[in-house]
Amino acid sequence: MAEISARRRLLPPYLLSAPALLLYLGLFMAPLAMTLMLSFNSFDFYKGILPGFSFVNYLEVVTDEYFHEVFLRTFGISLAVTVLCALLGTPEAYILHRMRNPWKSLFMLAILGPLLISVVVRTLGWALLIGDSGVLNDALIGAGLIDEPIRLIFTTTGVIIALVHVLIPFMVLSVWASLQKLDPAVEQAGLSLGASQFTVLRRIVVPQVMPGVLSGSLIVFALTASAFATPAILGGRRLKVVATTAYDEYLNTLNWPLGAAIAVLLLIANVIIIATYNKVIEKKYAQAFQ
Amino acid sequence: MSKNGPIALAFHTVFIIFILAPLVIVCLVAFTSKGYLSLPTDGFSLRWFRAILDNPDFIDAFWLSIYLGLASATIALCLSVPASLAVARHRFPGREGLTAFFLSPLMVPHIVLGVSFLRFLTAVGWNGTFVGLVLCHTIIIMPYSLRLVLASVTGMDRSAEMAAVSLGASSWTTFRRITLPLILPGIAGGWVLAFITSFDELTMTIFVASPSTTTLPVRMFQHITETIDPLISSLSAVIIFITVIFMLLLDRLYGLDKILVGQGR
């Protein structure tokens, strides 16, 4: 042992992690710092980016009603998507958990697989399904259930449905991971002592998978709040969220400082959500799971 | 363990249909024989798959995405392996912070990375270059490859290494002949996951891609925001097919659930 650690000292840990560290400092920290600085610059329609230090961009985001609407809409969509994912993903994870192989692995693959398929492709699928002359409307009209196509594309509802589809695998995965720690003997004890299936679910299963539901919710919320492709494709030109607004400021209006301010606010919101969540989880489950 | 009841199975069926419907629709529309979006009601046709070949900009974007994925996944792995060995094998000041730092790009929304990389690459004059694109993608996919490599380094049995060293093997020989083969599944899994992540990335890339360095997702996004036609469906069907092959490969190598747990954090 002593000999190994002596040899290992020849390659100190700092040297081993230096290449990755240098890349991160140069290409991750530096760009983020530059964006932060950029957000304090100002912008003139004719002269472009003006150097200097001011809070003018943040002031614009805070005071302009247009940005209020965008931030509120993003928050609302994120909340709706998170709640729907929790309500639908949790029971599905439990059902999966009670399945036997090979069905279990097969359905797991079917649910998790889409995570690896490009978001553009998945969103395209929804555009084909819910478009005005899409498959869903054609089928409903063909069956005589409705006369006019239901308007889903370019609506908040359409964006929410597609985002639930894009992000629900994270919820299933997260709940499924916490179900793995569940001891089936406790469930059986409850049943053998005369508790109904529902009581067992409510009193034994749900409390134990709550950490999984919460961590899944966090992932889903954070990813929805910064989602770009799905709202951009299904939301059209009018239904803007924070990410698509930042994109517009950068590539259409060319107001980089304002876009940078929006990006910084989104990053801060993201970090706050994650930090608060970690605190809550630690407090709530610190004693329960020791 | 009790079985799922009929209500549970009905819910499960609807859930699976919800998950697979958009992907199935994309693949079905791809086979239409019509000139517009429709289901292939009168026989399957390959005309829209042939149409892909008549669009060189899609083909170019596809190859650019492949080269980009190959380059950035390989660089990310070459940096992940020594970094994982450092944080898994050594106790040194700042070790925990360093691990958190290496995983931190996961916490930054891709849109924020996109605007930051655009600012940075413009400032250093690399905007629109392939090298710039590769470096940005390396940052985004590093956490994914690092986590898998780290897991395999941490879970590795070190007795074979000690035996090799006690028999007089040099550090380099021990690494090459013992450590590397033992963590190879983690490296392979990390590489494939990194490649797919790079191949799919849109939100960050759309900021730093120029007309000469347009990746496939960016090109497809631009196409979809202008028009949705069967051509984009057939292209998507090809992508679904390629991804499914990689997915099965990953599942065999490592188990899909193990790879994806905690992703997005």
C-alpha cells in the first residue's frame, strides 16, 4: 500500500485534473463572467453596444410589462408542467415498479428512450399531432365528435402538453429510483394487518417516494423554465417564454446587453430554485431517513 | 408483490401511447406518397427518404453534427478520465468543490451557455469556426461523461492494480493494462452518452452556429420554423432510427436507467 501511494504521488491530483480545470476556467467561467459584464452595458439602436456600468437593462426587464408577461407565462407553464408530470409520472413509476421482467425493462426503455431523441424531433411529432389539420383533429372530425378543429398549436395548452411529454421521463426516473429503496416487506405487513390497498399506498408508499417526487419536480421545473425548442416551435411568434425572448434579443433585435440581462436573471432564478430545494429537502428528510 | 389492477394497466397503456404517439406519427408521415403532410393511407412510399439526398444542406449538416459529436465526445473523455482518477483516488484540499465544479454546467440553462459562448467566441474571434463549436460542446457534455467514468472508477476493485504494481509494473503500464480495461464500460458508456448529447444539442448551438457550421438540429429547427413538410418527417425518422441503435447499445453497455438517473441536475 505504501509503495502504491508513493507511486501515485508522482501524478498529483492537481496535475490530473488540470486539463479539465483549464478548459472550464477558459471556456465556462470566462464566458459566464463576460455575459454578466455585458448585462451592465447599454445598447443603442444606431451605435450598438455601449461600454459602461448601469442597471438600465435590469431596470427595463423589471419595469416593462412585456417582460412581466413573459416571466409570468414561463413560471405558469413551468408550474403546470411540473404538477402534471408529478401527477402522471408518479403512478406510472409505481406501476412500472410492480411489473416483472421482461415487461419492466421493455417499458422502461420505451419511457426513457425518448430522452435520447432530439427535442426537435419530439416537438415535431406534437406539431404533426395537434396542428389544425393534424392527426388528432382529423381523427376527431372524422369520428364526428367535433366540427371545428380544436386549436392547440400556438397555444399555451399545446406547449404544456408537449413539454410534459418531453420532461416526464425525468419524473418517472426519479420516482423509480426512490421506489428501488422501498422495502416490499413493509407494504406486505400493512396489507396483512388489514390495511386496504389504498391505505397502504397513502400511508406507506407515498411518504417514502416523496423525496423522489420532489427531486423529479425540481429537475422538471428547472428544465421547463429554460426550455427553448418546444415553446419556439409550438408557441409560434406570439407566445414568448424567457428563453425565446433572450434568443430574440440576441439574434433579431441584436440587443445583446438586454439579452444578457435576461439570461443572467434566468440563471439566478435557476440557482435559487435549486438551492432552496436542497435546503427544504435536507430539513424535511434529515431525520426521517437516517 | 401484488399485481397491477385493471385500472393501473389501463393508465399504463394510455401513458405508453402518450409517450410513443408523437414518435410513431413522425415515422408514419415519413412514408407518405403525397406531396403534403398526411398518413400513408395508400401504401408506403420512400420518396421523402430519397428527397433527403436531394438536399445537400441537410446532408452537410448531418456530417458536421457527426464530426462535432466525435470530436467533442473524444475530447471530453480524454479530460474526464484523468479528472475522475484525481477526484476518486486522492484526498486533497478542494476535492469536493472540484467535483461539484466539474458537474456544474448541468445547472446552467443551455440558453445562458449559448449567449455566453457567443459573447466569448466573438471576443476571441472564433465565432462560426468548427473549433469553437467543438470546445463549447465539450463543456456541455463533460458532466455526462465525467459522471459515468467517475462511477466506474469509484466502483472498481483495486486488488488487480496493487498486484501489478507489486510485480514491478510502472504507473503507466498499470494504467494501460489494468485500470483502463477495467473502467472501459464506463468510458464507452460515457462516450456514447456524450456523443448523443452533442448530436442532439440545439439551444446552445443555435447561438454559435454560422451558416458554414450549421449542425443538423439547428438546420432542422430553422426548417421547422419556416415550414413543416414530409421531408422533415423522413429526416426525423432517420434520426429516430439512429438514436434507437445507440440507445440499445447504451442499454447493453450500462443500463439506460443507471445512465440517466440524476440527469438534468
